[in-house]
Amino acid sequence: MKKSIIAFLMLLITAGTYAQFNKGRMLVGGQVSFTNTPNSEFKGNALSLTPQFGYFVINNLAVGAGINFNAQKNKSDNYTYSNTSMQFQPFVRYYFKPGIFLHGSYGIGDGKAKSGSEEYSYNIYSWTGSAGYAIFLNDHVAIEPMLGYKWNTVNDKGTDGAKTSSSSLYFQIGFQIYLGRNE
């Protein structure tokens, strides 16, 4: 067991040493995240899929966009709430050597929700800030675990125009393919 842990740590330390994030390279991939948001009233889960495309405008700095698909369900003893949404999410990502990165995004989109027997539509705005590590499997493919903070604001499209905000910590796993020459 001890040898396995040491081997895994060595892999993490050396995995990014040959990876370079050169101007002109592209990244194609995305993230999958799972969020558990328990509180005193509800217990809930959310699943999010975000395919992305980015371009390195200078060494170590990528800009791009993704489309976030989200499904959520919350329950209490006598109440069920579910929703689905889609957001356009421009992002910026900066890599430190050997593969540590900071990632920020802003999202804007629409969604539909069902609360008990009522259904309604809403606009959603979000921003995220996270840190992660690119674990390179070879010169072009990386698995990227990330830990971050997310803030959502939801505006009801109905007549009352209710506005709610929420925030949460999250962990997600990304998968990226780095295209272009690795100089």
C-alpha cells in the first residue's frame, strides 16, 4: 500500500513536467460535476456536464467557452423540486508549471423547473472560480480534477419576477485533449 501511494504521488509530481501550454494550442474536453447540497430543509443533488473548447492566446493562458447542461432534484418529506438548465459559459484559465491551473467562468442561460405541481421558466446567471491540476496521460490528454466555488442567480420569467441566489463548493473532474504542437 505504501509503495502504491508513493508511486501515485510521483505520478502527480512528474505528470505535468513535460506538458507545455504554448500559444496557439487548443484544448477540447469538458467537465462532469456532482454537487450535494444538503441544508436544514432540503436534501438535493445536481449533475452537470460541460463540453468546452479553448485557445491559448499566450503561453499558459487559455480562453474559451463551454455549454453547461444541468439537472437538479431536491426533496423534503412532503415536497419535490426538479429543474434542468443550459448555459453558455465563457472561461479563462491560467496554468502554472507543472500543471496547476486557476479557472474562472461566467454563465448565462435558461431553465425550466417543476415545484410540486407548478412549472415555470427562469433565466440563470452564474460564476465560478476554481483551482485544478492537469494530470497528463501523454503529451495531449489530461485528466483534470478541480475544486471550486460557484454562485448562481435565478430570475423567474413569470409575473412575479422572483430572484434567488445560491452558492456552493464543488469538486469536478475534467478531461481535456490538448491539440497543436507541444514545444
